[in-house]
Amino acid sequence: KSYVMQRSQHMKLAAEHKTGLVFFPAFDWAISPTHPEREERLLYTQDQVLEEGLLDIEGIEELKPEIVTEQDVTRVHFCVPDVDHVMTESHFISAGCAKTIGKAVLDKTVKRGFSLARPPGHHAMRVVHGARGFCNVNVEAIMIEYLRKEYNIRKVAVVDTDCHHGDGTQDIYWHDPDTLFISLHQDGRTLYPGSGFPYELGGPNAVGTTVNIPLPPHTSDEGFLYVTKNVVMPILDDFKPEIIINSAGQDNHFTDPITKMNFSAQGYAALTSILKPDIAVLEGGYSIEGALPYVNLGIILAMSGIDFGKVKEPLYDPDKYRQTPEVTINIEKTGETVLSYWQNRNKIAERMRDKKDFDERKRNIHYDTDNIREQQKETVKICPDCAGALRIDSTSDKGTRLLAVHIPLRACGKCRELGYIWYHSAESNIYDMVFLQDRTEDKYLQQTG
């Protein structure tokens, strides 16, 4: 029987925090008709929300999504060959759902908001040749950079609780000292995308603002909540963000067919209650009937400040899914390592920057969804005054080579000048395309070879 309806027979429920919800199941987009990433991921949740009468509760309201613009996308991504080749209409709307919630929170029409939309986005990196991990564009980053442009916010924290490491969000904010990215995920040695280790700390201009907390398989509520209370919250308290965003993946659930964790709906709700995100954005989660309706219900109740104590999914037995002492020890040691990196981030940054003008990294990136392989050489200016001009030389095995230049939002004059030198001096006989993001003027330029 409906938990909310049981309560409403005795008392009128009201949200402590006015909460906005946006739904978009994306009927016309799926990896395949039988793939876990399909419209049913949200249809069961919508049914549960209606059955529980959540939209009848005072202070919980449904908002209608808008569509993001091409400019919203090019603030974040270099799309190959262009935005329309990377995004379908569903991607424009999914990103628009996050943007809608972000605007509602910053306009103070709601206190908190949850975008329940697909397709997901946290595996999409700054350069986009195709889809990775079911993601084409990064919906959280598109929302964040829109909010920065329109509301002049600066310090943002993203806490990614998807079971898979949010490598796309990490890539986009690797060099940004004003964005704290924290990812809790199943250890990359046991799960796609194989990254997200504690030593991944961010680039030389942003050391420490990337925080990775890999958790062993079979981590339960106890482990997730321990890390949230004892690692995530102290770091957030130190960073003091203006806004907290939760990339609310739900594939840590004990019934998820892709992962090996033991998190429950109660655990997700409790984590949300501790974290107190201003905005939540749905990411993964592929137990369509057994998990998502209950997890989403718990998250919504926690965000709105309503008691979630009786939310329980079928088949949940806390004794069966309790973590072992070995898992607990592993988690505690990882937490100590992460906090040590955070506390020593300034010393680590000094060593990384010592007597260097530029920092380089080379990467091989696999687009598993679209079967594309990309090689990148990235160069960033080490700068004491800003996030540094960024230059990415990217080649895919489809035969495309591009140069992408990023001038950060609060770039100093020297880094802005360097970005334009890189852009205008690019050799047209080498590159098929040359891109420039000048965030200081909200400008996006493109040359074709």
C-alpha cells in the first residue's frame, strides 16, 4: 500500500523544502529496444510518483523542461564535426531538464530540484567524437556553465554517486579550481570506465579539486554513508561551494544488473539527507522495476525534507546485503588516503608546477557505445592567476584530427592572448577542424581545414 497515502489519511503532508521535479523518459531514444538504457528506466518511476501521490504534496511540484541551445552546449563541448551530429532532440531536452531545475533553484522558485531525465551524461568529456557509456553530452556541465553565465556563480561542487566513475565530468573540470568534483564509485579495477583512483587529483592549476573515492564491490549502506559523513562532507565544508549538485546515479543498488554493489533505497535517501544537494540529476541505474521507483521516491522525499523511513524496495534484506569486515577496512583506508591528498593538496600542487610553464598529458580514449578510439595530447599553461589556457590535439580512428582551444571563464590577459595565438596559428593543412571556446566573452569559433 502506498506509504504517502497512508500518511495522508492522518495528516496533510507538506514539504519542508519546496522541491521541483522534471521528468523526461525520452521515448524516441534508446541504445536498443532491449538495452537497459531505455525509456522504461523512468516510466516505472513516474508511475510510482503518481501512485504515491507525491505531486499532491504541498511544496512538491512538476516543472516543464525547456530545450538547451547550441550555445549552451558549445560553452562546454567541442563536438565533432558539430553539435547536430552529436545530439538528438532527446539530448537537447535531457540537458534542458537539468537547465530548467538549475534556473528554478537559482531563481528561488524552488529550494531544491531533481531532474529525472534521460539520456544520461557524466561520461561525456570536453571533446566529443561520439557516445561513451551511453552519454553524448554532459548534462550537468551544460547546466553549470549556463548558471555561471546567467547568475554569476563561481564555486560549484559536483558529487557523483553513480556506480561508474564520472570520468567525463572529471575531464571537463580537471583544470578548474572553482569546481570541486567528488566521485564515489565502484573501484575502477572492477568496473567501466576503469578510472577514478585517489591519485587522480586534477591538473596543475586545480590540484585537489578532483576527489575520487573508489569503493570495493559489495559496499553496502554502511560504507556509502561512512564515506559521505567522514570524507565527502569535511571536504565540502572546506571548499564552501555556492551550490551542490548530485549526479544521482542509482546503479549502486543491490539489484542492478551491471554492477556489484549493495546499496538500498533507504541508503540513497539517507545519503541525500546528509549531502543536502541543491540540485540532483539522474545518471545511471538499470534495475528498472526493482530499484529505480523506490530509490527515486526516497531521494525525492529526502530532498523535500519529508520522512522517508518507510520506503523499502521488494527483496531487501539488510542482513543479506551487509558488507564484510574486509570491505569496511578497505573503505576506511581509502578514506584516509583521500583526506591525506586533500589536506596536502597545496604541497602537491607546488611540486607539479615547479619550474614549468606548461603541463602535458597524453591519453587514449575509448568510445565504447560508438566504437571510436581517440588519441589526445593536452597542453595547459601553468598560471598563478587563472585556470590556464588549454590546448587539445585530438585524432580519432575515423580519420578526423582537430585542435580545440579553451580559454577559461576568468582567464588572465596572458592566457587569453595565448589561446588566440594557438587558434590563429593552427596549420590548416594538418587539422580538419580548429575550435576556440573563449569563455571570457562567451564566444565559440570554428575553422575548417
